[in-house]
Amino acid sequence: MIGEVAAPRGSGVLGMSRRLGALPPRALAAVAGAGTLSTASSIGLLASSAWLITRASQRPPVLALAVAIGSVQAFALGRGVLRYLQRLAAHGLALGTLGRLRTWLFDTVEPLTPRGLPGRGTGSIVTGFVADTELATEGLARAVTVSVDAGASAVLGVAVAALLAPGPAAILLAASLATLAMALGAARAGRGAAAREAVIRADLADAVVDAIRSGPELLVYGREDLVAERLAQVRRLARAAALRRAAAGGVARALAVWAAGAGLIAVVLSGLAAHRAGQLSGVMLAVLAFVALVVLDQCAALAAALPGIATGNAAAARLRGLARLVPPVREPAADRSHAASGSAAALAGVGVAAPGGDREPPLLEDVSLAVEAGQRVALIGPTGSGKSSVLHVLLHLLEISRGSATLGGVEVREMTHAGLARHAAWLADDTHVFAASLSDNLRLARPDAADAECAEALERAGLGPWYRSLPGGLRTLLGAGGRALSAGERQRLGMARAMLSGAGLLLLDEPTAHIDPAAAPRLLSELLGAAGARAVLVVDHGPWLAGAVDAVVTLDGGRVVSTAARARPTEGRAGAPAAAAARDPSGTPRG
């Protein structure tokens, strides 16, 4: 799960927004100004209405009521307009904060991937990105709005009451504070329930994502009951947490309403005493009662908004917990990627500690290898031997504990990720296809690439016929996850993306992992041939590697156990696509 269950002090939405600089003074002034004027209009409306009703019961001349009638109309119109302006300003503040919060989140999470988020499922991470940011900004909007409303009503209402009668005004002040205290105390008791509900919601998101991913296999084996049981269990926990939060909110509202009602009765009784003593007229007694009603109603309304604020505070606490995670690598203060010359990569005595520290064996220990410009080197070994860790070291996704990892003669830890991306490109075992156009999927590697360059990269990756058959060409929208593409087409698309980057070193991480073994030799041959004069470090398990690379490095237990040079056919260097085209999917030469 992302973050903690309980929100530590000072980690609420207001505190987090201040630390992010997401509370601009102008936006706050607009919310506070519109809210204060709207509250003043509400008090003025009820006060003038009370005066008008009681004074009209005395049947004065109609002209004596003209000012009051106009005041009621003006305050009624003004309250509606100002309330709308307050909501508009509050939503503008929330949306601006949401944009800053999402940018901050991306900057926070990006250094943590792919190894800095242990134990966190996809569902909970998505919840952290989407739901928690929205909950935090909604909580911010509520917190600012209700704080302004309750504070302005208490201050203005007590001030008006003090002008009418000091004694009832003091009672109104005490009643307002008591109502606020009741609401805050009950909501504080239910804060843990709101945080617990949010954590369970992240568990539910994880369960749903796992169900979607594992659904086909479970259906084939007739074990969909496993998913149903887990979802039912998480739903029961979520229902219980929601009931606890609702109970806490109900208690808070009930206490606030009782306190407001008792306070109103106390103010009215004090006003009657002042009326009997000749200190307050009957008309002004009605005005006092209506003013007390609007003040205490606004204070009691705070109880209804507090559960949402508590949920937002819990979301902000989880996001702050995410920010406290230590990235697995450190970005250098200055980028030296410009000093790299060529595409040669080398590891010399590299060691990488395990995430669990000394309790677990190291990921890599005393690993040395070299990839020269234009050379193809294969990494092989059993699962868990450290092959992908070698690639992650060269991509600076893992911090080495000793040794040296260089690219073009420059240490990779002296390059920023943006600078390193200009020299090394990565093809994962399952290329991710975004729900965007074909050109946008390609330009992920180089945003300024021209259409002709995108088309050339597709041709070189063996996707020319497929690309030309698309109705929209480069503007064709690809579905989320690339469902319309085969596994081989996704890998070729990833290769086109890597080549478009212009990087001199290509890191291929098991590019044939999800490919039919009969078609894997041809795909690998085409990918290596498309690399041209680039250096390539490829991780794969197939026997077809022998004639496609210059050297094979074998790893086991995080160590290099053997290095063997291989004789590669001449056509494999520049003419691999042609050689691959002369083979059928099984890799057997055609007659």
C-alpha cells in the first residue's frame, strides 16, 4: 500500500499544499473574499428578513418597509452570486493544486521505478496516482471553503449580536465554539476509520487488477473461485471500514446539531431576558434569533464536511509516505553524458547489493564484460542469475556498490537519465503500447522525429507491410496495451522506438520471451539486423543465439562464469534482415 494508515501531524492537505507551493495567495484571497461576502449576505438576508417580518406584523406604513424589502432582495441575489463565485474560486484552487500535485507525483515516482516500489501492486500504485491526488484536492477545496464559511459566520454573526446585546453575543460565541469543538472532536475519533478505508480501497484495486491479469488462466483451470473469494473478503473489509467511517460522521453531525440547537435556545433565552429588561426591542430580538440561527447552522455544517476532509488528509499522508521512499539510484548534480564518445559499454568488477541488505545474496558480484561499437554480445544464464540486473546497471536503474559501469568512457552514475537516454535504448521483454497513435508511440523515444523518420524506423524493424496496411498510417490509434498487435509486432514496434531514439547502444531484454519458439529465431535475427552498426547487448535463452552474436557471456548467481567468442556469419552484421527473409518461421532456410 502507498503510505501509512494514520496521518501524521502536519501532513494534511493544507500542510502538503503549502509545502508544494500550491496555495497561491491570489487564489486563496479569491476564495476567502467571496466566502466572507457570501456569508455576510446570508447573515444580512436573515437579519433583514427577521426585521421585515416582525416589523410588518405591527402594520406600519408601507414606505417604512421599503428599505427592508430592497435589502432582502439585494442580499438574496448577492448571496447566490457570491456563493457561485466562491465555488468557482475553490474549484480553480483545487484544479491548480491537482495539476501541481500530479507533476510532483511523477517527479517523485519516476526515480523509484522499477525497483524502488517493493511490495506495491499495480492497483495500489494507480490508486496513489489517481484516487489519492483527487481525494487530496477535494479535501483541500472542502477544508478551505468550510473554514472560511464557519470562521466568517462566527466572527460576523457575533459582531452583529454584540451590537444588539452584549450578553446574548457572548452566549452565541460560546455556543459557536462548542459546536465547532463537538464536530472536530467526533471527526478526530473517526479519522482512523477514513484512513483505513482508503488503504482497503487500494487493496481492492490490487485485487481487481490481479483478477483481470490472471482471469484467463483461472478460467481455464476452473479456479475463478480464488478471485471471487479474495474480492469478497476485501469487499467485506471495505464495507466494515465504510460503516465505521459513516458511524463516526453520523455521531459528529448529531453532536454538532445538538450543540447548535442548545446554543440557539440559550441565545434566545438570553435575548428574552434582555428584552424584559428593556435592553432589546421585540423586533431586534427576532433579528438576534435569526442571526444566531445562521451562525450556528454554518458551524454545524462543518461536521458534514469533516469526513471528506479526513479522507483527503489520509490521502495526503499516503502521498507524503510515498515521497519518503529512498530512490534506488541517485541522479548526479551535473550531467556528463555529453563527454561520452561512441557506444562502447563496459562493466568492471561491478557489485550490486540486494534490496534486503546483507540478509540476501547480492544481485551482482564482481561482474566484468565489454560491448564494443557494432558488436553483438549475448547474456545467458538461469532465471535469477542477474542478466536483467546487468541491463539495469547500464541504464542506471540500479546503483552499484563497487566497481565501474561506463558508457562511451563515462560512468553511467555521472549521467542523468535524460542524458543517458541519448546513448542507450532499452527493449523490454514485453513492449508496452500506449493508447495513443502509432506516431505518438514511436515519438516516445524522440518527440521531434519527423514522419519520414518514423516510417523509416518501422521499415527497418520489419513493420513496413503492416504499417502501410493501416487505414490512418502513423495517425492510427493503437488500443491500450496493444491488444490489436501480436507479440512479435509489439516487439518490432519497441525496436523501431529504440532505433528512432538514435542511441548507439541497444539493450534487448529477452525480446523473444513471449514469441512462438518457431518464430523466435527469425524475430531475433531481424531485430539484430535492424540494429545496423549499433552495439547490442541481448538477453535471451534460445539456442539460436550462437550464430547471431559475437560473444556469449554466461552468468550464474550474479557472477560471470564463462565468456565465449562466437563466429558470426558476415551477412548477420548488415544483411541479417535479408538472411532472415530467406528463412521460414521455424528458422529453416527455404529451398
